[in-house]
Amino acid sequence: MPVPINLKRFGNNMAIFDLFAKKAVANKKKNSFLDYGEISGKKEKLIALSLFACGIFSIFVTIGIIVSLFSEAIAFFMRPEVDVWTFLTGTNWRPLASKVVPENFGVRPLIQGTLLIAGISGLIAVPLGLGSAIFLSEYASPRLRNIIKPLLEILAGVPTVVYGYFALSFITPMILVFFEDLLGLDVSFFNALSAAIVVGIMIVPTIASISEDAMRAVPRSLREGAYALGATKFEVSTKIVIPAALSGILSAFILGISRAIGETMAVTIAAGATPRLTWNPLESVQTMTSFIVQVSFGDAPTGSINGQSIYAVGATLFMMTFLMNMISERIVKRFREEYN
């Protein structure tokens, strides 16, 4: 509220009036700055509260998934027809059989089929992904990189069902021609090799993109120092850049393999649904995710031993991927490089 000033009291001394006016303006500006700071502080508190709520929500979702998964899995293992040791070490997986005995609940064929497909897909995807990352990071021009990288990442957006039928219509006939017609080997139409090849193609963009980002994060001064000593581009890539970005590259490998372990539709379509304990990639196998799909689409009632077997297999798969994530965290901490 403006303070009235009696000009007669001060006479015509306008200098004093100007002094009062300047002080009033200064006080008004000070108050406006305080009001702005108070409003800005409230906004920051609201933003922090919103972000905290997002983090808490994700934690509650994770807890809900774990509770819903393991509650049914524990109920499965509490049944008298199921033995935990037989479940982990048994070689027969026939949960849908009419005779319910512990010997029919051996999950090893599903675990072995999952590891077989994930291992072969890793052998395919790791060299291709790492080679693509080295080319994009060290050899490609900026213009070429801006063209190739989006095209490479398009593969990550293709639906997995499309990959599955691509394996049936293109990859499987080639396998039959090569291994059966030329080499005389017995090959199942639904086989693990076809599924592994298509899953390997699927995870190449993941490995290539993350590895390329890790390589580009390496300081340019390391490259320039190696070039100053007479190193070639290949030597710089393999002896300087890759060791410096090793933690990110290993994380990309583990993330890609984790996705291969959790792949569902492409494996279900290409590998079949035969829970067989074998390391032969030319035979039909069933993975853990394939079994979950098979029973989910069936008539297994809720609360039955068949329905609860889905959660037991899912809990086993969860523990496998959780263990891989723990290993990944230790690897990242072990090989992490920090640059100023």
C-alpha cells in the first residue's frame, strides 16, 4: 500500500521525494523476487513429489508381481503331488498327464530348451551386434550412421509373431535343405536351431545399439593418443575403445541374452512344444515361456495343479533372469571406467 508523502513538510525538496520513490520501487522489486522464489520452491516440491510417486508406484508394481507370482508358486510346491527336488532335477515334464505324480513335474527339459535357444542365439547375436557397434562407432561417417542405425533399430520394433512365421517360412526350409538333404541328418520341422537363429536376429539391435552408445561415450582423447602413437583404426577399436567401454558392452550382451531367455511367441512358433531333454538343436524343444503360453491358452482351471504349474515355471524363469541381472550389476561395477 503506497505511503502518502506530505510535500509541504519537505518543501520543494524533490531530492527527498525521489529518495522515497526509489526505496519504494526497491522494496516492491524485493517483494516480487521473494514471491517468485516462493512460487518456484513450491513448484520444485510438487515436481519432486510427483517423481517420488512415480518411483513408489514402480516399486509397488514390482512387489505386486512378485507376490502374485510366488504365492501361486508356493501353493504349487505345497501340494503333496509335487516334490521340490524332483521339480528341479527331474527329466520328465508332463504336467497335463492324467496321472498326477511327482515324476511328471521335472522342469529340466524346459530349462535346457531355454538355455539351448538362448545360447545359440547369443553366439549369433554377439558377434553381429558387436561388429555393427564397432562399425557405427568407429568407421561409419555421421551421415551413414544416421541412416544405418535407425534401419537397424527397426528390427527391434517388428512383432515377435512375425519373426516366428519368418522362421517357419524362410529359415526352417533352409535348415531342412542343408542338414537333411545335403548332410543326411534327421531334422524336425519345428526345431531349436530355427528358433535360435530368429531370436539371435531379434536381439542384434539391442546389443548393437547399447554397445555403440558405450563406445561413443569413450573420450576422444584416448583415440587421438593411440593414433598419435601410430595405431591403426582397427587397433584403436579393439585395444582402446572396446576395453574402455567393456562394462557397457557386457551389459548389452547380458541384456540381449536375458531377452532371448524371455522370448515367447517366436520360440513357440518355430521350436514347437515338445519338452525334450536334449542338446540337439535340430530337434523340437519347449522353452519355459512356450509352456506358459501353451497352458494359458488351454483349459487349465484357476487353482488347479496345471494352472499353478505356470506360476512355478514363471518363478523359476524369474529367478534365472534375476540372477543374470545380479551378475550384470557385478560385471558393470568390476569393469566400469570413469573419465573426467
